Amino acid sequence: MARAFGFTRLIVELGVLSSFAFSLALFIAAIFQAYYTIGDAFRHLGEANTTKHLLVAAVEQADTLLVGMALLIISLGLQALFIGQLRNVPAWLRVRTFDDLKQKLIGVVITALAVNFFAVALEWTGGAEILTYGAAVAAVILAVGAYSVVLRGQAPAQVEEGRPDEGAHP
């Protein structure tokens, strides 16, 4: 039985590494995209759509970074839950239970959905389809938010020794 558990830890570690690799790739892609987009904007200063193009690109980059952050949180959370806690992790990012990991991801997912809708709204040219899209995004945010409230209500009292306040993290 101990061997089987050891094998599952290896599988989880592969998941941790793959999630971290995707996170790293998204952060690097966002950096390069910012470099090229800003460079292009400087070459076209004064043109009509340069500012709007830069604004849309900045919001899209924020969306990319949020997805990268979600993958990083997954990576660190799985590491903490199945392998062992990492040192030098900020208190707000420490994961002690699977519910901790879910709560952290819920915040990132809701923010990413809102940023994604903002990017769509910036490029909106008129028409009613944005209302349908906005309603769908709002429904998902409300459902995830409700789930988060239920999840928090079911969590055991956090009286564990050394456990930081839930409100102490950003």
C-alpha cells in the first residue's frame, strides 16, 4: 500500500511540474507580448487607434497573467497538499487543505472572468450580443461566488495554532 501511495505522489509531482511549466510559459509569453506591443505603440504614437490598441493589449495581458497565476497557485497548492509545504511562500498563498486551494482559485477565476469581459467590452462595436455574453459571465461569477460562500460556511473553525487570519491575505 505504501508503494502505491508513493506512486501517486510521483503522479501528483508530474502534475505540479506541468502546471508550473504552463504558468512559467504564460508569464514569459506575457512579457514578450508586452515588449512587442509597447514597442509597436511607440512606433505609432499619435495615430488614431494606438491608445485603444495598447489598452486592449494591456487588459489581455492581465488576463494571461491571471491564468498563469491560477496555474501557479494550482502547482503550489498540489505541492503543499501531496508532497510537502514549500518554504518562503507568502502566508496568503499557504495551502493546508483542499478547500484552501479551491478558495484561492475561486478568487483568481472570478477576477479572470471579469478581466476577460472587460477586454471584450473594449473591442465591442455595438449590438446586443455583448449582453448575452455579459449575462453568461455574470451567471458564472454568481455561481462561483455562491459556491465560495457555501464552501466558507462548511469550513471548520480556523482555530489551528499558527494559522493566519483568512482576511490577512490580499
